Amino acid sequence: MKKKGHTKKLNQLAATAICGNDISSSVLYVSALAIAFAGQYAWITLLIVSVVLFLFRKIYGEVVGALPLNGGAYNALLNTTSKFLASFAATLTLLSYMATAVISANEAIHYLHHLITSMPIIIATIVLLGVFAALTIGGITESAKVAIGIFIFHLISLAILSAFIIYFLSQNGISLFFENWKLPVPGGSITTAIFLGFAASMLGVSGFESSANFVEEQEKGVFPKTLKNMWIVVSVINPLMAIFALALFSLPLLQSDAYQNTLLTEMGAHVGGNWIAILISIDAFLVLSGAVLTSFVGVSGLLERMTLDRILPPFFLKKNSKGSSYRIILMFFILSVSVLLITNGNVKLLAGVYTISFLSVMVLFGIGNILLKVKRSQLPRPEKATWGAVLLAIFAVIVALVGNISMTPKDDTPSNLVVFLDYFIPTIIFIIIMLNRIVLLNFLLNVIHSIFDPIRSLVLRTDKKILNTINKINSQEFVFFTKGDNIATLNKVMLYITKNEHTKKLKIVLALDKNDVLPKNLEQEIDFLNREYPEIDIEFIIEKGKFSPDLIKNLSKKWSIPINFMFIGSPSDKFPYKIQDLGGVRLII
């Protein structure tokens, strides 16, 4: 399916800014959060997070380099496992984006509220969400311009704050840092402090997964650079701010509620006076707003891919003149506003959704990397993560996930896991329904027959409508390009089709160049498959010419079959084209 308005790609700065605003906004809270759990060891836990993120650079680089399509973990699992597991990852990603949008927008308004005290927080939060929904509908390139401005202002603000802190410490010394180092460790154990501090510090990498969800909108070679840039930002800024905080304030003061919420503002006021505090408050408002933009851009790429794969209704594929899937964006805006109103602005209730979702997505991405190594070993990729790095990274994130689940709330707030399940269960049920809608429709059909047979006219009218729905879904044709595969390989194709797709028609296409010869038994083997799978109409077609992206595009146009409904087997290193050149063709064996 051709995408309108997506001819202009994002350069390195634009792509980094869109996802960088999300991950770099963590400096506003993650240093304080790490200090709350790890005390004087907070900067060490933040450096450990940097090491874990370094491992994930290779993991993401390998997967997205081999499969450079939107969707992140969803895309990785879709091309290595089943639609259900891929949809499971997509559900977690969607919840992560939803929680990020609501939390970031609400926290941004809270920072602005310090400057404009008369502003109503809930209404202003809804307006802010609406502004960035409208901006995203206006096109990703327009969104990128705003993101770049926010990102540069954020880095400049942090540079100014750091300069003032360094000057202040040069005049007053760093003795307080060493005094804090001698204080008792939170929890009474260095191991416990670092474990909980690391778990809390992993919140600082939320947003790292975003770049993979809009990789198709980025220029060639930009994606790995965005990962590198985000890693540098997190590795430098977050530990540095924790060290600065420990050098400026006593540990008990840093662990108080007041400093937990506005640490950087307090640091600015301490070293530079009120105007630095105002600058940081404005910066916090802007960069948190940028995280809202990241959520809208990321979720748009993810849900559009899911809709193209028929997991979500085709209603959401409608685009405007700018090439934006505005119905997806409007749905996400409505979802975010409803969550804000349900929680009545108490975004702490979403902390569990936010934490568990994105950490789970990172684990699933690591698993997707493993499956890619095992099932798609011949697929070309620009870089590879070692087995040791992948396993260590997955283990580290699981440790962080366990740590966050085990954290006991200080007040009557439900645990992270309870709140997460409250949102996850309804969402995954909806996805399961969409994946099994044929089964459910047939079940509904049987129920209607058993109950309403006495009322024949009503039954017949309902019967006709549901059958039309089923036939419409099953009427979609699919294409498999064979290289002259043997009967065992072709049977795997049929098994995949019957288990994962809703269709009654399949074209098996063999491209024969001038000197190519038709495999001896291929026609007989396809006739055999026709008899073994009578529920699917298999048509064998020989196309003159060489298999190429142009051939795929021409057949897609000729048969009116979207390219993402065309399949191939995993190409070898000798394959003359890159997977992204094929326009979205899926790998199924």
C-alpha cells in the first residue's frame, strides 16, 4: 500500500530530537528517583543503566537493520514468530506510549503551573495533548521542526545549569559529596540499594525504543545514529546530575518529597537564583511536551503497521493530504484524555503501566533478536549483537522489571503490577478478539441459528450479513514468491497461511528469467497441495523476468494486492536486494 506524503525523510537531528526529547526528559526525575532508592550510590546505578543501554544499541541495530520497518518489537516478533506474540508486544508498546503521553503532559503542566498559578491543570493538560495531536496530524516533518527546537533548548538549558553548578562548586568545594558518601546506605545494604536504585534508574531509558517505531520515516543510516545519540545523552546527563545533586545538598534533603518532584529546579535556584529556576521550569515544560510528541509519532507508526497487517480495523488507515493517519492519532488522543479524566490527574496511578510496559517491551525486543539469529540467520544485517551481550541485556532488564514490581508503594496507591494489569487485560482482550474475529463471528453465527431458527426471516437476514463479513475478510488474496522450493518448504508456507492469515486464495509465483528452467516436479507438488488444502484456492503462476522490487510492485498493482500481503522465504547473503527495497514483503520461512 503506497503511503502518501512520506517522501521527505527525517535526518539525524530530526529523528534524534523526536525520540531524544522523551529519553532526555528523564533527567528531570530519574536522578532524584535513583537517589531515593540508592542514596549516595545513585550515580553508580545510572552508569550501570548506561552499560545496559550500550548493549541494547547493538540489539536494536541488528533487528532494525535486518527488518527496517515500523513497529519496533512488534515488527521483530511478527517476522520471527506469530501474530499473537507480535500483538502482545504491540499492546505493551501502546500502553507505554499512552502512559508516557498522559504523565509527560500532566507533569509539563505542573511545571508551568509554578509560573502561572491560576492555570487549571486538567484542562491545560487536555489542551496540551490536543496541540500535539494536531501537530502530528499536520505531518511528521512539521512535528520534527518543533521537536528539534525543544531538544536544542533542553540541551542548552542543561549546559547553562551545569556551568553554574561547576562554578558554584569551584567556589564552595565538594565536601558535601564526601559527607553524603559516609552516611548509612538506604535499606542497610549496598547490594539492596544498588538493586532498587538500578530498577528505578531504568525509568531513565524510556523512549529508547521509540526510534524503531518510525524507522521508515528516517533517512538511510539515520537509525543507528539516533541510538548512539540517545545513549550519549543518557550516559552523560543523568549520572552527572546525580553527582551534582549529591555535591549540593545533604542526602536526607534530597530524599524528601519536595526535592523528589523538582530536583533540577531546586539545584538551579541554589546555584544561580530565581532566574535559573525559571529557566529550568520552562525547559521542563517544553521537553516533557516533546515527550508527548514522541508518543504521538511512535504510536502512529506502530498502529499504522498493525492496521496494515489487519490486526486493527482498516478504518484507521485513512490518511490526510500530509500523509498522516489522523484517525489513529485522534483515537490515541481520546484514549489519553479518557485515562487522564479517569485518574483525575493522579498520574502516579499510571507509574506501574509506564514502568512495566516499556521494560517488558525491551525484554521482548531482546527475545526478538534471539529469534532473528535462530530463525533468520541468513538475513543480511549491518551489525550483529553477540549472544553474550543479548543475554546479559535481557537479564539486566528482567532484574529491573522484578525490582519495579517488588517495590511497595509508600501510601495507599495500588502496586505497580495491579495498576498495570488494570489497563493491560482489557487491551489484550481487544487484540485477541481482533485476531480471532473469524472464530468469534462463526461462533456468533451458530448461536444465532440455535436461538432464532423459529424466526426464519430474521435468521436469514442476519446470516447473510455475517457471511458477507466473513467472505469479505477471506476474499483478500495473498502471494508467495517461490524459488522452486520443495514440497516440505511449500507445506510450511501453507501451514503459516492457515494459522496466521484469513484468506481463501493464494497465488504461488515463480519468476523465470531467460535462462531459468522450471523445476521438474514443482507443478505436481502444487497440485498435491491443492488437494491437501481444499479450503484454500492455490493458483500457480509463472512470471517471465527476474525477481526484483519492480516485479513485486508491478504484480501488486496488476492484481490489486498490497505488498505486505506478499511473502518470501528468508534470503541468503547472495540475495541482490536489501529487505527494505522490497517494499514491505513479509518473511514467513
